[in-house]
Amino acid sequence: MEKVDVIIVGGGLAGLSCAYELADSGMTVLVLERGDFSGSKNVTGGRLYLRPILPYLPDIWKEAPFERHVVKEIFTAMGKHNSTTFEFYSDRFKEEPYPSYTILRAKFDRWFAELVSEKGSFVIPQKTVDDLIKENGKVIGVKSGDEEIGADCVVAADGILSFLSEKAGLRKPFQPKHFALGFKEVIQLDPKTIEDRFRVAEGEGAAQLFFGALTQGMMGGGFLYTNKDSLSLGLVIGLHALNSKATREEVYKLLDRFKERPEIKNIIRGGETVEYSAHLITEGGIYNMPKLYTDGMLMVGDAAGLGLNMLFTVRGMEYAIVSGVLAARTIKEAKAKNDFSASSLAKYEKLLNESFILKEMHTFKNTLAVLENERLFTKYPQVISDLFEKVMWVDENPKEEIYKTKIAELKKQFFNLETLKDWWQFRKI
Ligand SMILES: Cc1cc2nc3c(=O)[nH]c(=O)nc-3n(C[C@H](O)[C@H](O)[C@H](O)COP(=O)(O)OP(=O)(O)OC[C@H]3O[C@@H](n4cnc5c(N)ncnc54)[C@H](O)[C@@H]3O)c2cc1C
């Protein structure tokens, strides 16, 4: 059997960052990617926060194919026929290094894979790993079709449904509540139109999140990110919420209906859909993490369950990149000791624990429980929007005094036992 030092299964952000960090270590590193090229099968919203990554991978971002840096955050609570939007801008979003960028994975991962190859690791596309090879319980390589390749260490970077973690016996059976389904369209528009519609300067961008009627009471929400010359528009809906709906909705219809809302229709007007994709997204947080290592194998990125829904933003890409780097550092130490046993690779978990990743995952361990509250997606966005509608509505009748009528309404809706219970829940995040 042919043997190399490290095999990384999956050429997404987690696998590529691991390969990049290992590339100048003198080890032979293979990245096996089932897609036609890195990025061809990868889906994100998506926004990448740069600052968490810089301490781990400081040097490579100047040439990165980022879309726009985000200077504006927009939140929209959608009622059935109305909506309320809150917009936040800060000069700090314009300070370099820019805190976050929108990206398109087909471009971004492809660029990263080229960088990895230039530095000396091998990225091999159209290569699907079908199985692990084990000897006395230790992972010693992988099978791809008829081919067997041995390695001192295998890194499972094969994404959210990681079958390698299952083969290695590192994770519990999946449950629908640990996943959401994300689906999105990339809608092409010229850059000037995007800048005018979002009121941002050249090169600047916006990130908009939606919750409420668009998901028809199901746990989830919508997102809209501005790219250079396109918009990424999509929905994320909890799998268990989709499954439990009496009449199962074909999800693309939800997106079609979302696009018909005037709030969206006027933003995408004149645009052409050039890409459609769907992918699972992790919702389980810290409770859904598999064991992260075994003899001869480590898990990184989505495969390791490293992802978080923080309500106001989704995190996964920084976790993928930084976990890849930390896995590489662990492998370098293991190589120096020539010890790839589980006890040697346990260093990886220690590094993850010390990093922002597991600290954040602990801090936000209760978001899933909060998100299970249906009122977040039904009552609250509707009440907020109805209230604004009443305040703003003027007709032939004399306007009522705002405090007496509207605040009384607000009290009725928000100062009750149910809402107090909800606030009690919210304080956990
Ligand atoms: C709709 C949506 C919106 C999101 N929005 C955001 C966001 O705004 N910000 C954010 O930070 N995160 C976001 N995420 C999460 C983020 O995209 C993921 O956390 C991130 O892509 C994980 O990277 P990864 O490298 O671990 O996995 P992936 O990118 O999934 O890469 C896994 C790779 O492994 C390959 N592979 C799988 N099996 C095999 C095999 N057997 N053999 C060979 N190759 C294999 C796949 O082809 C793929 O290239 C979003 C996710 C979705 C779905």
C-alpha cells in the first residue's frame, strides 16, 4: 500500500487550512476532495469574520477573493403583511483589518486550494474516500474505489454528515433537531445597483437577517448578503421543524414566496439567478460534538460539529479554518514524537479548548433551546410590526394618543407570564 504522512479527507475550508499549515513541514500531505474542484460542493451564507482567524493564519488574506467588507447590519422582523427593519452602522466596521467579508465558496475555496498546492501539499479533486483502513483499532489509511492509501494520520474534514466519524465510531447517531436545511440563490446584479440599494460605498457591503412570517412558524430565518456583483439570498430552517409541519412544504417554494415579498422583490429587481444550492447546517452546538480524535485520526470543521447559530449570526467558517490549523499543529508535534496515538492527538482537544471556538460554543450552548421557542418566529415579529403599523397609520379618523393606546397594547402583548418566561430563557444566551 502506498503511504504518505497525512491524508486529509475533504478540501473545504477545514481541510485546506490544515493542509496549508502542514505544507512546509516536510511531511507529504494529500487532500482528497470528491468535488470537481475545491468549492464546487461547498455552500455557505456567507460571511467570514477575519479577526478571529488572523492570529492563526495571518499572512494569506491580502490576495483572497473576498466579495465585500460588511459595514452595515440589517435585521428585519417580518409580519404576514408588514415588517420592521433595524439597521446598524458603525465606523468601526471600516477599520482595517475589516472585521467581516462576504464570500462565495466556489471562488474562495478554489483560490485557497491553489495556495495550498503552491505551498507544497497535494490537493486531488474528484477523489471520493469510501472507507477507513484500520489495524488493531488504529486508523492507518483510507480507501477510494479500489485504491488504498496509508497514512500516519487521517484528518476527517468531510463536512457536516462526516461518514468518516461514523466509520471511526466517534459520533452518536444524528438527530434532525441538530441540523437545519440551508438553501440559497445567488442573484446577479451590477455593483452600482447593489451599492445604491443598500446605500453603501464602492466595495462596501451589507448583511441582512430576517425572521418571522417568511418561515411560516418554523424555526429558522432568512439571510441576504451583498457580494461584488451578486446577492446571496437564502433561508435556513430547522429540519425537525420542516419534518413536523402537517403539510410538508417543498422548501424551494418558501424561497420563491420570500422573493415575492415587496421587501425582497425590490432589492433583487432586475437580477438574474445564476446559482442555486442547498446544504445542511449544524444547529447542535456543543451538545452535538463527536469525539474529536482516535488513534491515527482527527476531526475538523463541520465534521467535528464545530458550528454555532448565535441568533444574530452563523459561525462555522472561522471554526473550520482555525480547527484545521490547530489539527495541523497537533500533527506536527505528533510527527516530532513519531506518536500518532489517541493520547498524543489529544493535544488537539486541548488547543481547541483554549481557542475562541470551544469558549464560544460553551457560551452559546443554550441557543438551540431558545430557538425552539415558536413565538420568536410567529408572535414577536408580528406584534412588533403591527405596533409600528398602528403608530404610523393615518386615516380619516382622529389619531389616538400614542401612549395610552399603543403602550397599553405593548404591555398586553409583552407583560404577561408567557413573555416573562421567554425573557427568562433569553437571558441564557
Ligand atoms: C446555508 C448556509 C449558510 C451558512 N452561513 C454561514 C455564514 O454566514 N458564516 C459562517 O461562518 N458559516 C456559515 N455556514 C456554515 C459554514 O458554511 C460551514 O461551517 C463550513 O462550510 C464548514 O467547512 P468545512 O470545511 O468543515 O466543511 P465543507 O465546506 O462542507 O467541506 C467538506 C468537504 O469535504 C468533501 N467531502 C465530503 N465527503 C467526502 C469524501 N467521502 N471524500 C472526499 N471528499 C469529501 C466535500 O465535497 C467538501 O468539499 C453556513 C452554512 C450553510 C449551509
